[in-house]
Amino acid sequence: MVGDPGRSFAFVALETPGEKMCRFAARYLELGFDVIPLAPGSKVAYPGLLPVVDGKPSWRPLVGNAHASAATVSRLPANPGINIGIFVGQGRVVADIDRHVPLPLLREFLRLGAPVVATKRGVHVYLSGSSPTRSTAFGHIRGAGSYVVAPPSIHESGTEYTWLQRPATCPPPPVDDFLAVMERQGHILAPEASPTEGQSVVNGSAAGGSVVNMGSLLPHSVPSSWHAGLDGLGLDDLAEWDSRKFFVDAFVTLLGIPCSEIGRSFCCVLPGHEERHPSASLWPDAKGRVVYHDWHAQGTMLEYLTLAEVYAASVTRVVRKLPGPTLGCWKVRLLIALGFIQPTAVRLPSLPSNPSPAERKVHDGLKLLVQCRWLRNPGQPVPFGHHFAAEWCGLSERHAGLAIQRLMEHGVIQRVPTPPGGGRVNFYLPGELA
């Protein structure tokens, strides 16, 4: 990670929440940030800790005033639950992306050297430059006169703001470099939409197989034995990952679940279950594997979901039990997204000129599916029916079907005979391999 992990941002045992907040805030002051106290579980300034100007609380005396900021920070331990924010401006801006960011795009932000914070819905990317606060297709660019919530503040949902890449003493990358990344890859961060048209692949690996190695972002240690190839590995073996703490820790970070503690309640992260009160928890099954307990679904087949089913729901926006082969694909995709295994190298012919967003998603989605399945069955055709393709790629069935037909016409993919036992599902190979 960028920055100094040994100072102030590191875990300290036996400290109160107020002391932890004070420690982070003091480090921000050392790095030249201006800090503002915020109300508990809120993004609103907390009047009780603000300087008084003309008889009214005001945050303005804190901007550029190290002494006033330090005095405010020193009072944080006596005010448990207080959040903190960081002012922007004075050569610093923050890109506030208000939706889940696909991992390939997050990787680009980290490669820039930008400090990045995971928020409830997306990320804050710290940049250098000047810009007024303005709305964008992905959220906001926050400039002079504004502030953002900073770690370790707690969102009203219970989610903790967390550094994915910590601030360093050197300036963050220019805002123009960030905008150039968005221009190149912003198509995978489409505005949130219904599943019927252009829905983005969120909260996981975007179709395409290029992934962030979450081992560089998360506080877990991956045993070398788990890096073995998956040739011949069955569903029973894949399920064993769910009994390993390092895997569960990585999973909860990816999904935005605040902790991996068994039995501790949190706000449900499943689509359609957004709320402010805890309604889910992690729980061990009869074999000691961690499952997701959805309190909304008590007494139904959806009450307990595997971690791969939760991940699939975060991508497809549909909560359902998955049959064995489909569950296996989603589990391998999750392992690739977390960086625990490397996808098989696969080359597809180039897309036709001026491809539609749906054609691009189906192209990348089929490539990712081939990468997943060839880990166990190298060179074999892969099933890619319209319904599965729609969920896997984040499209409607109609758009997925049209895109598949167009890619076949241009030789990007090739339909091949259905193997014995393949049912009615269409099977495909990359065009150059057919």
C-alpha cells in the first residue's frame, strides 16, 4: 500500500472508537489535510465541535488553520461516534464515484498512485489539481469549498469508510490522469440501470478477466497451497474455500460487508434489500463453511446462500440458488476477482468496428467464461445460452442474444455442436480456435 502503514493508520489494540478517530485525524493533519468533525453516522458537520463565529458554529475557521484543527481533533476521544471529513481544494480534488467500481477500473486508479477510499456505494479517489465541484456521469468531482467523509468514519448503514490505498506524503496524481483513465475505461462504469438495458457489471470482476490482485489490498495471507491449479477440481473442493478465514475476509471486503465475524449482524448487501437496520449475518453450515444468512428470507430456500451465490447476486442483481455447474462458474469467477487464482490466457478475435456496448460486454463476458472453464477443462467448448449470457454480462436476454449473433457473424465466436449431455444449450469456442 501507499503511505506509512506503521503509523497512525495501523491497528491499535484496546483503543476506544473516539481514540481511533483522533489517531486517524491527527495523521491527516500531519499530511496537510484539513479535518472537519461530522455528526455520528452522518456526512453533516457536527456543531458541538466546530469553532464559533459570530455566535454560530462554523467549519470555515478550520480550513488552513492547523492550530484550530488540532484543537478540534484533540476533543474527538471525548465524543465517541463522531465521524470526520477532509476538506478539498487548495490543489486537491476528490473524485466521488457513487456506485460500485469494477475491479479492472479500480486497478487503474491504484496504478496511478492515487489514495483510494472504499465507501458504502463506491470509492473516493484523491487527486491533485483544481476544479469546482461539479456533477459527472459517475458521480462528482469535489473541489474547493467542499469536503468528503474520511476513514474510519461509519456510514449510517454501518459500513466503515476504509483506505484501499493510503495517502502518501507525495502529491496524488493529477486529475487529468484520472479523467484519461475514465475516458479509456469509463464504459464499464455505466450509470446504474435496470437489468433490461446496459446494466454494468458491478461489485466484482467486470467481464474480461483482467482483475485486481486483492491480495495487495486486503489484510490476508494466502497460503501457497491454494495457488495450485484447478485442473480436476470439483465443486466439493471449491466449497472448501468458504471455510478459510482469509478467503472470507477477502470476500466481505469485496462485497462491502463491514466485518467477517461469525454471527455479527450487518445491513443486508443483497440487491433490493437496502436498509438502515441489520438484517443479515455470516453463519457456519454443518460442514463449517461460512454461508450468508438473509433474515428477510427466513423459512425459504433463500435464507442461507453460499458466498458465490451472494457474489453472483451482486453482479446480476437477482437473488437465487444456483445449480451445481453454474455455481462452480461463479465460484471460479469470484476466486479470479479476488486474485487467488490466475485466469487462463485466452485470445479472441478482435471486435468488429464500432461495437455496441452489448457486443463489447458479450465479447468480454464470453472471454471471462472461457477463462473460468478452461482452468478445469482446457480447450473445451463452453455453454453460453442467452439467459446465462444475460446474467453473466449484465444485459437483457434480448440484447445478449443479438450481441451473440453479431459476434458470430463477424467470426469473433463460433457455435459448435453440442457435446453429449449438453442439453439444449448452445456451445461456443473463440473464432480462431473453432
